[in-house]
Amino acid sequence: MPRSATFLGLAALAASASASSHSFKRVPHSHARHLEHQAPEWKRTTNSGTAYFGFQNGTQNACGTHSSDEDMIVGLGSTIYGDLGTVSDVCFQHITMSLASDPSKSVDLTVVDACAQCGAEGNTYISPAAFKALNGGSLDAGELNVVWSFGSAPKPAVAAVSPAKAAAASTSTSEAAPSATTTSTTASSTASSTTSSTTSTKAAAPTTTSKASLTTSKKPATTTTKPAPTTSTAQPASTSSSEGWKLTDKLEGQAFLDFFHFDSGTGDNGGNANYVNGVQKGLAYTQGNQVVLAVDTADSVAARNSIRMVSDKTFNAAGQNLFIFDIAQMPAVCGTWPAVWFTGANWPTDGEIDVVEGVSLYNKNIYSIHTGSGCSIASSAVSALADVTIVEATGTNCDANSDPGACGFTDKSATSFGPGFNKAGGGVFALEFSTDGIKNWFFQAGSVPSDITARAPTPSKWGAPRMAIPVDQCSPEQHFKDIMMVVDTNLGGSFTEGVWSVDGAGGQATSCAKQTGFKTAKDYVLSQGHVFGDDAKWIMNGFYVFNK
């Protein structure tokens, strides 16, 4: 659907005391479209023209991202931007703009949009924040005479690292750890001043019969945005936790994207995802303080573009970690396999913790851990978990070398995952990973403890956790080492295929085979891209990391 924003100029302001506005058409980013347009006139070092200011109106811009009035962004005229129906090579380039009358007044801006009605080649529209920065904090002038130049030439897309071949598929819900020496790109969006390429030094986990040794793993994201209600954490500044927890990482908006790099490669466990740089492909972007993670929607593909984000920061139990995951919406489409999880580089010896996981239209979340030998859960400890059921009756031995399914627990709530979760307005997942053990909690939107909202968490008051792994049976210091936070969307794959024709799995009453008419998830995923729109999208309110 065409989007529109409003830009104001001096003539419009003079015409009416109420500042009449003009609209220009914003072209939504087609996620199937490649960055093929060649930017013209790159040899030109300096441009001059008129800068108008444009209100963002919460709409998607031509480069496929969302911006706010406070972002330092610019839209270029069609002569320089190029075809308004494509994502131009000038997208996310950086320009320096200054007043023609006073070069000392300048701003650095990121190109995120086209301006079809700006007129002359050097004319632009800029955000209200950028306009005020050049004009002494005021919008009254309506337009400014400026000079500007590019600070960077077009950057080629980061080359994907060739993944190793996937190991034999199984019905395990476990996924592969990030690959060895992965070429990755630090995520950045419209507020970012650079899109920097970094090389990950994290080693990939060797695969087992249920894993794949590659730059991939876990669940889906999607395409279009229907913001779900904010659940809890978009609140005032934090107060002190009575239990000593201190906020160390507040991951909202751009900070969320900057915390991760994008892995590349093919979805493991026989998955049909092709992991790409989400920002470069328009699949990861900010929406106010929220972050949207999407899946490509081209109808017929050999592998469907999706995202797998891996933190550069690693965590150990000795760090006394408490993670809060405030999620407004998660993917809920047949064929998707979304997850939020942690894994060490040497799987399963360095451990895996699954915080959010399920497939297709599951309504019940799965919490699980996967380790090397020596970690188990006593039957008495399992019996004490009143809000979950064990996935496998024999799943008290968490050694994934013996059973890739390891120790998994299904939430009894039919609103803890997928469509049920989204209809309920989202929710908050919490994970304590410390020398006291591993504990998972879940709170539906509307029932989030006030101490979480205030960012002063007191887990002792949250009641019994969904999953709890006692220290005396599974030492977190011994079995979980340098684990990385991962958010991803696998598509198809062994888990998804294994329940594709099963009625009732995960609280999904009718199987995807019956609902779609397709015999396999793979055929559906690769040929029905139009279904991976709004409903296949993650919308993150924010992730919050506490330590003490």
C-alpha cells in the first residue's frame, strides 16, 4: 500500500497561517527486490538546493525502513535517488549538509527516502530534528538554502559466508550454533551513522544428527507491520532493584539492532531460510522504539530470505544475568520456526537455552536446555513445574549427544506462543542465568509485574518459574559457557516438517497440511511468499539485560 508523509515549504507556510501541507508518495520496500539500481552522479562532490522539512507520520520510507521526526535523516530528489520503485544504492549512505549562508552550521544525515516533489536536483527534504539543528531550533523558516555532499560511496552488500552442508534432519527442536569465523554485519538502521562490517570470531558449533554446522539457526520473522500493544517495558526510567539487579543493556530501537550482527547461510535442520543482513535487505528496521524483524515475501524462491541475529556479547553464569524480553508480536504462520535463544560456540558442550520456541501456528511455547554429558533434571524437580509439561517422558537427561531433544517443557498456556500470544497482546519472557541456576518465567500483557515495568526486577516475587533447572543437578557454570543471544526465523526444517500433518501439536488444533493443502512445509514456504507478511513478523518492544 502506498505510504505518505508530509513536507512543508516556505510557499506553503506563506499561503496559510495553519501551514498547508503537500504530500509526496512513499514507495514501500519490496523485500523481494534486489539492490540493483545504480546511483547516478556519484562524481559530483557538492550539491546545492533547498531543504524542506518532512514529518514522518509513522510510515515506511522508500528505503524500506521507518523513521521518526527525531531521526537525522534525508530524502533525495528522484534525479539522484533514481527509480522510486526500487531501493536505491544511495539508501543508507551518509551526507553532510550545511547552510549555504553559514557553513559552520552543519549536520550529518542518513539517506532513507526519495522526494518526488522536491523539484530541482539538489533539493531535499530532511527530518524536523535535522531542520531545527540547522535553523536554531525552529521550523518557522519552512525551507533552507543548503549545500550538501555524500560522505560515502555506495557500499556493496556484505558477501555471505558459504555454510557447511546441513546434517541429517531430525525432529529435535534444537538448532545450530552460529558458525565459525562468520562474516557478519553489525546491524544498523536509519538512526545509525554507519553500517559497519565486522568479522565475528565466534566459532561454530559442530553439528550432531540434529544440527547443522553453518551460519544459521532458529525461527522466523516477517514482512509487514501491524503493531501489537506495548506490553510492559516502554516505561519511565528505572529505579533500584531491592534484589540488587542493575540494568546494563537497554535494547530498544537502534540499540537493539546494534547489539547483534546478522549471520548468513542456510537454515539448519533442513530449513528453507536463507539468512541475510536484515537491514540491508529491508527485513530489520526500527518503528519508534520498537524493532520489526520480517521475512521476504517473493512468491517463488529457491530459499526464502530471513534473519538470524547473534549478539557480539557473550554471557556466563558467573555474570549473574537476568534477561527481560518484551515482545509485542511473534511470527505465527504455517512453515515458520521462530525463536529467541542462547547458545555457546561448541554445541552442545557449551550449552543451549531456549527462551521462546515453537513452529507454525503453535499456541504453546517450549522452554528447553541442551547440554553435553552430566546435566539432568530429577523427576521430583520436573513434578514441581506446575505450569509446563515435559516434552518427552524420558526428557530428564539434558545431554543432547544422547537425545537431541534434551530437556524440553511445553507451557500449558495457549497464549504463550504464536497466534494465541499475539491475540492476547504479547507478553514478557524472563530468564535468570546465574550461579543460582536457570529459571524461565512468562507474563502475559496486562499481568506483567510492576517491578519489571519499573525496570527494578525482583524475581523472588514473581512466583514459580515455568522452567527451573536446579544447580545441584546441572551446574550452569560447567554446562553453559560464553553463550550468545540469538533471535532468528528458520523456515520449514525438521521440527516444522515433523508436525506439519499433526492435529493438536503445540495447541494448534488443525494441522498446517489440512489448513494449507500442501503436503510439506518446504513446498509451502518456497512457493507462497505472500503469506509471510504481517503475521510472520517479530515486533520487539525491547530486551533488557540486568546483572548484579
